[in-house]
Amino acid sequence: MCTTGTTGHEAACPGGARHARETTDRLLRAATRSGAHLIAEAALLVQGWAVLADPIAGAVYSTPAAAAADGVHAAADPYEHPHCLQRPAAGAVLVVAPGPTVPPEQAARVVTTTAALLEVRGQRAAELRGEQMRLHTTLVGLLLAGHTTAVADTLGGNRLTHVTVYRLTGADVPTAHQVLWRAVRPSLAPHADACTLLGRLDGELVVAELHRGGDDGRVLRLVSRVSERHHLLAGMAGPLPLAEMPTAHSDAAAARHSATADRRIVPADAVGTSRLTPLLPTAPYARWAGSVLRPLTAAHQHLLLVWLRTGSKPRAATALGLSAGTVRARIRELSRLLRADLEDATVQAHLLLALRAPSPADGSGSEDGNGPARLETLPAGLLDTEAARSWARGLVGGLEPHLRIALTCWLGHHARTAPAAAELHVHRTTLANWLTQCAEHLAQNLGDATVRAEIHLALRATRTGPDDPAALPRRGGRTYRRL
């Protein structure tokens, strides 16, 4: 057990008091340099090892480096490591393993003094943290506003060329921000190989990792741990060139809408991917998509992709940093350019299919010389192949008739339960229960807009009847009967 002050042995022996003062002085000098130097000095004084372990980041400082894992394990299960001395310090745990020849009093003094100095350093850092966080938020805002050159010059010139963006939402975002800040230990030192910015924008936490085209996964691991611990949902986009920070920012928001409690962080490149597109014949698929999308610019296509991935115009507006009215107006204009009703569920599913397609190998953008292709119908030979039918049967096969009809109707109403229940003439609770059964049978997340688009295509590909609400099996009143 640790004690503070001067022991009786030290009072009787001036040499012991002098040694205690020397120990304190050495730790004080190390603390004025950095936390790493303080931990290194503590390890040297106890002739063993010392680790500052954080529950999210793992080993914050470790001397020697090989002791990091032992320190983290000891902090997680102290009863299994009785030879280690532990003290809470600055939101983490100081773990020290003294050498066998070090007196217990000296080891306890080193641990107590080191923990106290870490607390002082932590309090000083907390005083400065608010200002640093505001600076980070400002830099993130400048990146989103397109001032990438100015920010890059501030952080490291042309060394930082790419960015990976994470966007996190949840009830515990403020606490998660503090925890992630301590775990990441962000620095704005110029000429570094990587720099992480953490900002709070509109109630969500934005993490922008600037690097030289790749990262070691450290920030991703920390964001994943924080998301699990604080029950947040996160989307990730990148790496993308630094000039495309706004694109990465909106893609991360679109990806976040596919996150669930079972999968709390979703990469943008995983949203919209499916087992269907690789099954489609490449050449006609690419030519059809190129013809459909020919009137659109890259910015138009990105807006549509974010809209289709998020599943609603207000969510797309939030992801893109635009007003909902602006998004509605632009989609109306794009509907005119594409000569299609973009509010139709089938058209939306076909549009998402077109946006996923590879570029035509020959650069052709016309279907057959008769003008641009239309979104209302797919070209022959695209989804009516045996491979596509097998995929569709594997996805939606086995649904009972009433579930299939209810699911088709609900998808036709853009996943809105009330109008779908009214058309089916069932209670909304009944429809909600049926949709839960559908999700369990299909093993799919019906809250994901891209999943719903694929299911819509699969239902049409496997349709043998009208899937009409009027054909819903019934047995009096608003009930139904199983066939």
C-alpha cells in the first residue's frame, strides 16, 4: 500500500530524505518535458517498467515499448497482476512493475509522485483543450469550405495530400469527443506524416485524418472503440484527395445511415455494394448506364447517389451541407434532365443500379443510336439472365404471399408505413410486425435505403403475379389467412 510523506526510516536517516528529494526532483524535471519522459523516468527509478494505459487508446506511454501489452492487461485485470502498482492518473491508469531489488517504499513513492504529476499535466491540458477543440473545428470548417491549400500549408504543406473522414452521431457525442481527443492526442505540429482534426459541427463529431494517401488504421480502431463504448453510429469515407474533402464529408454521412447497433461504423465504399452488379453482363450494363447518365455532371451524380443512399431529401441535405429546399429543387431539375419520375421506387432502384455501373470501356454513351436510354425500363438481357434470377431467388425466395405483397407495397411507398398500411387495409402495427418478419427471413437491414432498392429489384425479377394489395389473402375484417 502506498504512503505519502517521510517515513520513520527517512527521518532517522538523512540520506533517505535526500534520496526522496532527488527522486521527486528527477520526476519533476521529466514532467516539464513531456508525459513520455515522465513515464520513462519512473521506469528508470523503479528499475522495471511503467505504462500509462487508457481504456480506449491502450498504452498511451510505455517504457520500454515491449511492456505496453503487459501494462494494458494489468490495468484491465489488476488482481491477476499483484506485483504491479497501479494508480488512476489523468483519466487513465498508471501501471508500474518495480524491479526485485527496489524497496517497496521507494516504488510506492515513485508511483504516487508520477500519478500526481500526470494529474497536473492532465489539468493543464484540460484548460487548453477547449481552445484547441475550437481551433480544430475551425480548421474542419475551412476544409469543407474549400480552403484546403491554406489548411494544408498550416499543417504541413504538400506532405498531407489525402483525407479520411469519419462522422459520428449519438446521444453521447460530447463525452465521446473528450474520450477520443485523449485517445488520439491530436497535434498540429507542421511537417508531420499525418494529422488528425476533431471538430463538433451541428451536433455531430467529425474526424478528419490528413495523411499522404494511406494510414495505419490507428484512428479507425479508436473510432470503432469509441463508437462501441458510447453507442454511436459512424460513417467513414476515404482516403480521397484533400481537395475532395466536401465529397468525403457527404459520403461519410451517407454511409452512416447504413450503420446499425451490430455494425456501428460503415465505410462509404461498402454502401451500395451488392452481389448483383458483378452478375450483370458488363458491356451492355456499362453502355446502358453511360447512356442514362450522359446528361448529368459528376456533381449531379454525387447528389443523386447521396440522396439514394440516405433514403430521404432531408438526410441528403444534411449530408451535403445544403438546405432541404435546395436538394428538392435540384432533384426536380435532374428529373427533367433524365426525363423520368425520380419519385418512383422502380426508377430510383434503376438509377442506383446505373450509378454503380462501371464506365463503358469504349467511352460510348448511347444505347443503340436511338437516343439516351430511359430509367423506367432496363434493357433486355440485363436482369433476365439466369444468374440474376438465381440472385433474386436467393434474396427474396421463400417469402409467404402476404409478406411478399406487404413488402412490395411498403417499398413502393418509399418505406413509409402509414400509406402502405392504408393501401393494404391493415393496421400499422400489423404491417410493422410483418416487416420485422421480412427482415428476419431475408436477414437484411430494411433500414438501409440501398438494401431496399436491391430487394425491390429482386421482387420484380421473381414476380409471378401482380403482388397487388387487392390480392392479399384475407379471412374477414382486416385479418389475413396463410396459404
